[in-house]
Amino acid sequence: MVSFHDLHQAETPLVLPNAWDVGSALAFAAAGFSAIGTTSFGIAVSTGQPDGGRSSQQATAALVAMLGPLPVHITADIEDGYSDDPGEVADFVAELADHGVVGVNIEDSTSGHLVDPAAFATKVIEVKRRTPTIFINARVDNLWFAEQATADAVLRRARTYAEAGADGIFVPGLADPDEIRAITDGTGLPVNVLAHPFLTVAELGALGVRRVSSGSLPYRAAVDSALKTVTALRDGLQLPEATSYWEVQAQLMAFNQGFSV
């Protein structure tokens, strides 16, 4: 299997689907994706909590522990590391690595606001010291939360995190092609963006992007599809086609018996 680090150096960007439970992860693996991420939004909502606020820690740890047997790379979205203490963040990442996780996203914001970049860099340093092989995707949240929302400000933070040992930079909210090019040209690390509403993966790759994440889009689309299905049932409309019960059941049985999907 190609290493997770090497997947960020391919000719085309790594397309990373983000799972919120075992079923979604199994479907992504069966579709041939070589790496799967988790989504803190999808996980939090599935437990009745809003995203952020460090609500997804236990459910994320439980999910990745279950996904360990899958023959794909697993990377975890861990919000801000669920702690202000770099040592506690490093302990948690080491726990995830023990379950086979090869990468983590860590946000440089807490409660919807940017944190001091030096403090975030200390988390990166401590995680790398404890688990040097983990792929740290440092999430730079200037554009996401509209604070210091310029490409130059993003790059200043990205360079600080690169010096601390980050392996990649994730910039949610990055959508303008000129800003994408400025940021990919301005850092030596692979740049990750969310799925773009207008630009294809190939077009993002031409702008220097090396990873495109689905984020919470599959979860939100799944909820929309479920709603359309039950309203069609109620209103006497044509029901959509879906994977059969028996196919999904067989997939889950094989997974629980230790076979690959």
C-alpha cells in the first residue's frame, strides 16, 4: 500500500471522503478509496451534539478503534486536539495511532476563534515528539471564521506550523483561485481544501492543491437524501434506488469476521 504521506505527492490530489460511522466508512472503502478521514461534524451530530466545543472526542476515539481493521489509511479530525495542553493532545494522538490512525487534522482555533499560532505550534511539536510518524494536517482557520482572513495571514500561520513539524496545511473556506494559488505557492507543504462548489479536483490540482476533503458534505447529503426518501414515501412519489439490505448486511458481517470489504 502506498504510504499516506506519499498519497500527498501524487500527480492528482488525494480525494479524502470523511466518514461519520462504520457504515459510511465501509461504503467508502468498498468504493476503492485508499484513505478515509473522519468528520467531527458528522460524528458530533450523530451523538446529538453541535460541532466544535470538543464534543466529539470520545466518539471519534471509539470510531477509529473500530475502523482499524479496514485495509485503508485512516486519518482523524480531532478539532483542536480536545485540550489546551500540548501533552494531553499528544497523549490522545498517540492513543489514536495505537489503533492504526496515520494522520490527524488539528485546528488552530477554539470555540470559533483563532488561537495564538505559537501555542498551536507547541501542540504540533509535542505531537511529533511523541508520535513522529503521524501525518499532522494543520488546519488554518482564518478564512473559515473570517478572522485575519487574508492569504498573507494564512501563510504566516502555515509557515509557523511547517517549522513546528506539520506535514500538511488545511485551509477550509479557501475558494478563490488566486488565493488558492498564492497559498500553494507560498508553502512547501501539501495544501488541503474542502470540496469546491465549482472547481473540479483536476482544476484544484492544477492550482497546486494536493488533497481535497469531502468534509461533512456526505453526511449532510445523506440526511437530505433520507428526507427526500421518506417524504416521497409519504407523498406517493417514486422511491429512489438504494443498495440492498442484503448487500450492506453482508458487508457488515464480513467486516465483523475480520475480512476486508
